[in-house]
Amino acid sequence: CRNARRQGASLAETSRQVEQTLIEQFSTSRYITGILASLDMDTGRLTWINRGHHLPILIRGNRWVTELACPPAGPMGADLGLPVTMATDRLEPGDRLLLYTDGIVEARDRYGTEFGRDRFVDFILRHHSGRHTLHETLRRLMAAVMKHHDGKLDDDATVLLTEWRGGHQQELTP
């Protein structure tokens, strides 16, 4: 699986290889969700598939624009036999793409209140509106999620926030 993409496998084929490996090792008792994506750094063309995961959020002009849509194929390893559909979206220079695991938005405080998707996106927008770097914004987000969840998580909590700068791939975000 590790080298499938390097050997030219499509995103869908790579996800099927991951699924087959999981089934061979664990039957269907374990599964993983995920987004597999490819971004053309010159054109901003984002190609992706959804394997039972939360939808990515597109941030444009420092406002939440939309969740990108792609029919989910089901988690890898669950052997549901659902078709894997590829979605394509075009990013504009300055667009940010936000991917996250359920451990972020479903983290509950002692009263049972989830951190929630709206609070999550609002936090990103407020803290990354030119005041903080991406890294600092994410550091502050994780601190807020941990505080909301009384310092311990019951699930994984992963966030990927990336910004496409319009074909200037040699420029890394600070």
C-alpha cells in the first residue's frame, strides 16, 4: 500500500489496496476512515475520494465557504462494496482547505456538549485572520480542544489546514 501511489495507482485503487490489506489482517473487525487527495500545485485542481470521513471545509477570503461534496465510499476495511467516487474541485489562490478527524468536533466537555464543527471552523477563522501563522492557529486549536475535553481525549484528534497560493509551490506557508 505504501508505494501504490508512487507506482501510479489512482486514489481509488490505493484506497482499495489499503482496504484489502486491512481485511487480510483483521477480517472486517477493524476499519479506518479517510480522505485521499491529490492537489495539482500548478493549477489548484484538487482530486479526492471520501472513505467514510468528515467532508473537507473550504475557506475562501477568510470565511467558511462550503463543505466539499463527494459521495462516501464507506470506511476502508469494512468491505461494504460501495463504489469509490472521485470528486474534483478547483482551488483559488489563497484558498485554505481544512480536514479533520471526529475527535476534534466530537470532543465533549463534562456536560456532554461537543466542541462541534461550527465552533471548530469559527476558531480557525478568528485565529488565522492574519494574526497568527497556520502553525500557531493549530497549536491554539488543539489547546482549546484539550481544555474543552478536560485535558484528555477519547479519540484521535487530527487537523490538516493547508493553503494553496496559486502555483507558487516553492513558497512554503510559515
